[in-house]
Amino acid sequence: MSENRQFVENPLHLTDIFSRGVYYFKDEMTGDSEKIADEISTVENPQTEEEMIQLSIVNLFFDQCDAQFSAEVDLAYHKLMSVVKINQELVIPEDIEKVLAIGKTEYSAEVLGDFLSPVIFVWSDQEIIGIPSLYSAKPTEKGVMIRFPSFSGMCQSKEQKMKVWQTMQSVLKFGK
């Protein structure tokens, strides 16, 4: 490599430095589901921290109504999670986790604890600082975050169920 111009005679020598690739995420992404889906497909979380638990989906709940699901809502939750796909592949139940942040009004990476996930579903009827607006997405240090209404509230409204499903299909790019 030349010191001044930093030319590399064989670019393969740089693969050890950038073994996981180089990614760029805009500060805020909302609305454009095609761009968001492209970001999801390229998200790679740091794997250097051995204590982190790799998952496919983390469901983050902020509202009191989601602290304890009724039997009917729990069934709806498991049905929905059983048909969600990432990169056209069904997500196995072991790769999906629930995280309760009941009563919190601000998001920070510590809320997710030891979990890393390329997709974070946020379920809340409230505006939470650091969380995208309803039915929008943005990249974070722990994955791409997509916000929906509270899960229990969504289960009571056919329109909200449809909007959640359509948003998931659009952002995660899986078939109808």
C-alpha cells in the first residue's frame, strides 16, 4: 500500500479488516418501505460480544395493556409470529422474544438488554422518545425498528390488524 494515496495492490488483503462488510444507515427512515427493506436485508449486528443473544425478531411492549395477554390475545400473538417471514424465510419461535418496557417513555438500547435482532417490532399506542411514528421504521444500533399500535389494542380492531399485516408484508417484503 502506498502511504500517501493508500492504494492497495491486492484488495483481498483488506477482507480481514472489513470481514462483516461496510454498511451505511441514514439517521431516520420513515415511509419508504422499499428502502427500509433494503436496510433490513443488510443489517448485521456486531457479533464480537459473546454475551449477546442473536434473535430474528424482538417484540418490544411499552403499554400496560400488553403486560399480560389474555388467552385470546396470546393465541393471536402466536399465530401472527408463526407467519412472519424475514428474507422470505419463516421465523422459528425460538428466534422470537418478548421484551416488556411497561411504563417507559423513552427508548434506549439498554431496554433490549442482551438481545440483538435484525427486526424489532415496537408495540405501543403512546409516542415513545426514540421510537419511529406509527407504521414507520428506522435503523438502530440493535436492529431495524418498526412501530405498531399496542398488541392488545390491535387485536380489537380489524382495520389495525390489516394495517399491521400490510406494513409487515411491505417492510419485510414477504408474499401475501
